[in-house]
Amino acid sequence: MPRFYFHQGDDDIQPSPFGGFFWDGRANSIAELVKQPLLNPDEMNNRDLTQIAQKIASAKYATDFRREFGEVLGNASDTVTALGEAIEAFLTSDEMAPFSSKYDAYVRGEAKLTELEARGLRLFKDPDKGNCISCHRFYDTSRNPERSLFTDFGYDAVAVPRNAKIPANGNAGYFDLGLCEREDKATPSNDEIWCVSFRTPSLRNVAVRESFMHNGAFKKLRDAVSFYATRATDPMRWYKSGVKFDDVPQKYRDQVNINSIPYNRHQGDEPALTDADVDAIVAFLGTLTDAAYRQSVH
């Protein structure tokens, strides 16, 4: 499980954060993760743990729940913890991680990539082009696809454009600060240096998602890839407000990543990736779709 921690590399100036659940790493376990959407007024909007326990006790599966976990329904906290354990078991099962994509067949030697997909793979790995592999780690030299989760579980500040469809963003002074809002006494990350950094997601099944980036700013995968390619060279294509890095408070804009390829170019430069390159990378990302979802690829 990707528990949150800091890692000190040989060349690091300071430790780098990794792991945790949610975009800001604020949960250390699935059991803890489960509570948050259940209690969030913008999501499931349950009043408290007792209300959740009451709903489970009256559900059609209550008998099965008792059979699996014993008489925990008399204790709201124990009930929700058991619920988290059940969801964790499902999320880590073969059904949720079948490794049945075309890419998985490719690394097993059971399938071949098309010319466009193969080109996208090369660009994805090329440190002078896409450089995607620097954060979305994988091992195409291994015949075991389970080694390739397409994330390093790390964090980065990429300054995604502000999403006006998020109700809270109607307040111009509201900002999601990401990692620095994680509250944990054992492993705190509330230093301002971590503000506006969000966790690198896995790219498995990315082609069937309905929104992209931590704030859902993009609805098309191609737009997300194009943003990475041209954020530096054509910023106003993305920041419709006319303010570069408009979803980042001004005091934190110097923390946005402008050094890694392809972010290290200047406005007006040629981007690291052409439109054809973007198409190739999108085609490769489509190979990460598990068999059950292939009919849903955008």
C-alpha cells in the first residue's frame, strides 16, 4: 500500500514526498480514505459515522457483512473500519487490477504495438521529448506487467488551469493547495514548500477517464497531454483568465515546476512535442486500457 513517506535521494537537496491516497496524499490507508467521501458534504454527505453504520445495518447485505466481520455494527467506528477493509480487498483484487491491457500483452510477448503506439512509447520514455517516464514510472524491459504502475507515487507542481466548474472556485480567494494541506502528526507535509504539489496518478486506464488532472480541468486526454507539451511555450492557450498559473496563489507561483522537460522552454519556443507527437503518446496511452473497458476508449 502506498503509505505516505519522505525519501532522501543521493542528489536531493531535501527529502521528497511519496505515497498516500488522494491527490494530496492526506490518507494513509484505504480504510481512512473511505471515511472522507462518505462524510464530505459535497459527496456522500453523511452526518457522521453513526449514520453510515445505520445505513449498513439496514442494507440488503447486512447479513453478509456480519458474517464476514462479526458483530461490529454496534460500534460505528468499527463498522466503518470494516467497510474500509472490504473496499480495500476489492480494490486490490484481480478484478480491479487484471493487467489485461494491450500493453500487458505486449510486455509478455503476446502482442505487438502499432507503429503509432510504438512511436508514442518511445516519446513517452525519451528524456528530451515527452519525458513522461520521469514521473510515470514503468518497466517495459520486464515481462511482468505488474511492475509497471505508471507512477512513482511522487508529487509535482504543474499548475493546472483553474476549473471554473468547481463551485468553491467561485470565490476568487479559494485555492486547493494540495500536499501542504495534508494533516498528519506522524508525517507532516504542511511546510509551504509543498503547497500546490499534487500526486502523480497511475496512467493505467487513463484513456477511459472522464476528467483529467487533480481539479478535472480537462475532459479530453489529448488536451491533458497537449498541456504538458505546450504549457511553457503557449501558456495563454491554457490559462483563459490571462493569468499564467491562475490556479496557484501568487505567493506560490515560483514553486511551479519550470525546470523539467518539457516545462523548461520559454514562451514562443518550439515545444518539445509536435501535434503528431502528442497523437502518438495518446495512442500509446490507449494501450494501457484493461480488456473490460476497451469499448469505452475515447
